[in-house]
Amino acid sequence: MSQKGPPQKKKYGGWFFGDMGGVVMLPKELEIEKDPPFELRFQVPDFRPAVKDFFQTREFREFLSGALAGAMTKAVLAPLETIRTRMVVGVGSKNISGSFLEVIEQQGWQGLWAGNGINMLRIVPTQAIELGTFECVKRAMTVAQEKWKQSECLKLQIGHISLDFSLSWISPVAVAGAAAGVLSTLVCHPLEVLKDRLTVSRDVYPSLSIAVSKIYKDGGFGAFYAGLSPTLIGMLPYSTCYYFMYDTIKTSYCQSKKKKSLNRREMLLIGAFAGFVASTISFPLEVARKRLMVGALQGKCPPHMAAALSEVVRERGFMGLYRGWGASCLKVMPASGITWMFYEAWKDILNGEKRLL
């Protein structure tokens, strides 16, 4: 007698059936399949093409050129900035040579570069924002004026009088200069406050970290924007005049000489002259601004710019508004010329057009 083994199981459509006296066949469409395991995937967008395109834009090259030009200029002219700040706020000697010798005697040669670290941190974003904004706004305003000329200008008819509202009377250079000064001031003003504190009161603020903690402890976050209103008031005429003078003289000179661009020496001279004129016009506001920013250190900070101006006139007469003007011009003129020279040179290099100098 043969022994039967255990009933064989057969698989149909993924199910097992024993020996049930017959075979049950499931149609193909009724077969039950096991669901695959659940997976959750995140796909991070690839920003590399966008970043690469941004680095190749004209605007990025202009901002980078401004940053490089500012850094190179400040590295050379830091001693003049130190002496200028001391004279403007009335610290130490009243003449350039005396202030120079006084700093060396008290702090050594390193004292001429007091606050230069924060000054470098300040000037790189400041010049990048300022020069880059100037170029962008000037182009945008010029394009807007061209489109306005091609389209129907807004007109107002009052009886026999017809008024045409045109943008031709607005100078794109002046608007761009004002926008550049205001934007760079709003972004970088805390660094200006730190730089002045480190320069004027080295004994109270021996390092950047101590200056940051002490200013925040004494006045909170708002203390880093001390003197912002007078800074903006003083920046508007300076920045507007500075950029307007440089661009207008540059354009007129190139047209008269039938040249497409200036050489490096011409950039240096025109930039220096633009800085001289702008600094002379706005210097009284600069004196008032500096007094407001560092007045708290002496415990007698004027309440506003008008009070600071009247205080200076009362103490030193009208010429007190121009105390430190010589040192300021000694610093501003070479700084302006060198900045424009390096800025135009870096633009040429990054655009693949010309040499550095």
C-alpha cells in the first residue's frame, strides 16, 4: 500500500489552496498584489544654475568692484581717517601734524590704524552697496526716461494753459547718488558707530567685542543707530553732489575730448575733485553728525542736529563748523580719487576689458 504524503499546496494568483478536491483558478484581473512599501522622498531644488547666473550678471560685478575698491582704498588711507575723525569731534590737537604726532606718542604707529579692522568691515559692504546701487538706479532711471519720452506724457489742460509732466528734468545721476547714500547708510550705520567709538575712545573700547557688548548694554540695539537721522540728512547732499559731480565731469570731459572712457590718472583727478566739492558743501552737517554720535561719551549729547550746529557756533564761532575741514579734504580727496580709479579698473577686469592700472 502506497503512502500518501502531505497534501501539496499550489499557488494561484498569490494565494495557496490545499487539496480541496479540485483546483480554483482566479482570473488574471482579480489577482491581488501586495502593495509596495510606502516611501517619502524630497527633491531639493538645484540652485546652482541660478547662483552661477547671478555671479555672471553685470550688477554682481559692479557690487564686487565697489567692495574691492573700498577695501584697497581704506587699507592705504586709514591713518588719515583716524586723524580726521579725531579733529572733527574735537579730540586732541587742533592741527593735522599735532594730531598725527599725538597719536603716535600715545598709542604708537598702530594707533594710526585704530579701528581699522571695523573700518574695513564697514567699507566693504558700504562701497559695494553704494557704488552698485548708484549704477543700478542710474540705469533704471535712464531707461524710465527713455520710455517716458517714447510714450504719451501725462498732460494737464487748464484753460489755455497746457502742462506736460515729463521726467526729463530729473537727473538720473542725482537720484542714483541720493539712493546710493541712503541705502548704504541704512545698512551699514552700526559699523560706522563702532568705528567711531574705537577710534575716539580706545581706552573705553579697547576691542571690537567689548565695544559691541558695552554699546548694547548701555543703549540696547537702538544705540547702534545713534545719530542715524543726522547721518541721513548729511548724507543726502554729500552723496548727491559727489556722484553728480563725478559723473557729469566725466561725461563732459569724454565728450569734449571725443573719448569713450577716462584713463586712470583722469579718474583719480576727477574723483578727487568731486570728493572735494561734496565734502566742502556738506562738511558742517558732518561736524554736527560726528558730535551727535560721540557726544554721549562726554555726557553732553545735543538733542538734534540744529542744536549740535548752534552749539558748535556758540563755542567756536562760524569757523568751528569747518574745524577739521583740512584734514577731511586731505582724506576725502585721495580716497575719492583712488576709489573711483580702483572701481573703474576692477569693473574693466571683471568684464574682461582692460588691465588693472
